[in-house]
Amino acid sequence: CNTGINFVPQQEAWIVERMGKFHSVLEPGINFLIPCIDNIKYVKSLKEKPIDIHPQGAVTLDNVQLQLDGILYLKIFDPYKASYGVADAEFAISQLAQTTMRCEV
């Protein structure tokens, strides 16, 4: 159960479920919730976060083998979609980045 009065820190968004269903996104500052009915389900940081892309092999059109790696900077703009749109947003984004790097080579 929550305490009813919640203080959301700057650069964070809290996802609230009411009786198991999405209810709202709490913005930074003071927020009021109904104890034992509202539940804080997800806490998302809205800061930029670097994600390391693991090294992987690729072959160019002229048969040259390369090792590719990189760093991806992630920033969440929509906490609702980052929570409910995919099971693990960071993993999905890193897989998309790896696929895009291989495709461009």
C-alpha cells in the first residue's frame, strides 16, 4: 500500500495502477493517491542513460570481417509506452541498434 501522499523526484515518472489497471502517470512534485487501491507499478527515470552495445562480427560486401561495437544513449519520452509497450525496453532498443549496425555494414 502507498501512503496517500507521494513526492515524485525531478526527472522521474511513476506509473500508477488502480486495482490492477493503468490509471495515471505521476509527474514530479507532490501527488495524492488512494491508499491500498492505487499501486505504484513502475518507476521510470527520464534522464539520458548510456547503453553499451556488445561487440559483434559483420562481413562487408567485399568480404572484410569487422568487429562492431558502440554506445547508445537512451532517453524515455513516454513512460507509459516504455512500461506497457514492450516487456524490456532497454533490451529491445539494444537489439534494434545491433540489427541496424549490421544492416548498415
